[in-house]
Amino acid sequence: MEIVKHVIALIVLSFIVVLALPIIGKGIDLITALHSYFSVILGYVFSDGYFGRLLQNTLALLLFPFIFGIVIGGIYYAIRKQQMPYLMIWVWVIWVVLSTALATAT
């Protein structure tokens, strides 16, 4: 019976994703634009060589999910006065989405 619930949830979520695809696409575009912004800012700090680019791209990939987590966690703490549960899971989700978007963009 549990598997039936999962299948139904997967079908419903698939319909929601298909209907919301333009909005999801804009959200992914926003995430990749923020990554590019961080990459440009870090370009002023690191050299233009291979290792400089490697550090620049790696830090840009790490900064956005952590800044997102700090902002969301800070807002949650300001409202609830306690640590946000599952905060690192949100950081991982944003990192996976960003990594996937960057991988498909190149």
C-alpha cells in the first residue's frame, strides 16, 4: 500500500512540474545568474590561470548554497528563535540544482 502512495505522489508531482515548467525554468535561470555573478566577483580575486579559474568556479559553486542557507536560516531564527531543522538538506538541494543546471548549460 505504501508503494501506491509513492506512485500517486510521483504522478501528481510530475503534473505539477510540467504545469510549472516556465516558472521552474526562470528559477533555474536566476540560480545560474547568481552563480555567474559570484564567479565574476571572484574573478577579481583569483588569477586568470588554470588553478585560479578552478578555485574561482569551485568557490562560486559553494558560496551560493551556503549564502542561501545562511539567509533562510537567519530568517527562520529571527522568527522562531531556534535553529532551522533540515537546513543542510536545503543547502544540499540548492547545490544539486545548481550543479545540474551548470552541467546542462555547458
